[in-house]
Amino acid sequence: MSNKTTPHYADQKGTIATGFDRNTAIAEGDTVPTDGAAGYAPGSLFLKRAGTSGAALYINEGTATSCDFNPLKPQGTGAGAVVGVGSGYKVARGEIALDGSNPTPVATGLTTIVSAIAVLKRTTALSSGTAFVTVDFTGSDGTLNLYGWVLAGTASSGTETVEWIAFGT
């Protein structure tokens, strides 16, 4: 049987299914449903709990009246593959202290960066120092340049810690 809970925020559109049955978009059990069974929404997921081999997560590529659950596979490996933008990209990530100058260069280990993000690592409210960080990766050497800024919009000379993630080749 399925239970529903509503998140605790003003917008009540979100509903989370907890517990599972055949009529939800997510189901679980020891055995993957037999192809042709009814009652599973197209695109619904099935989490296989038992067994020592084979995939653990399946997607219904059939219809509500005739399911066809296939294992989700790594990107680009055939039927049931999760396909997305950026096939072949790598992810690099790390943590570094700003060096007090702009920019603070970061060697990511990537050859080319196509996207990056950086955030200040902070557990307290801002009272002084670096207010935000911007990134630049226009070169083709895989270097991520971090720039620290104070609220007045001028360069920061702070040495706060920054967490970063970069995507590329």
C-alpha cells in the first residue's frame, strides 16, 4: 500500500510516495514484474531488492496495461540507457583556500573545462571578508580561476575556503 506525505513548505504541489505498490510511479520487490503485466505507469521505476546479480533499478518502457521493465544502464550502452548531454565528460572537484589575490588558479586535472561552479565553504553568517566567488575557465589548459569578491563589488583579499566542481575532458 502506498502512503503519501506532503513536504513542509507553502507550495503543496509536491507529493512524495512512501511505501510502494503497483499503482505508484516507484515500485520495489524481490522479482522484476513480468513483461505484459498491467498497473505500472510508463516510465515508472522498479527497485529490485533481492538477488546477487543483475541490475537493481529498472524502468518501465511499456504501457500501463502492458509493462516492459528494462534495466537502467550506464549512459550510451543500448536499450534502457540513461541518455544525457555531455557524453564522455569527466567531473573534477575539490576544496581550496583563496590565496588573497584574484584570481586563485586551481589545477583541475582536466584538459578542457566546459562548465564549473564554486561556492564559499561557510557555516556562519557573513560579517566580513569574501561575500561570493566567481569562476573563469576560458583557457584550454584545464585551469579553473577563482575570484573572490566583497559585497561592495571589489576584489577580496580573503583566504576563505572554496569548494568547486568542474566538468570537462
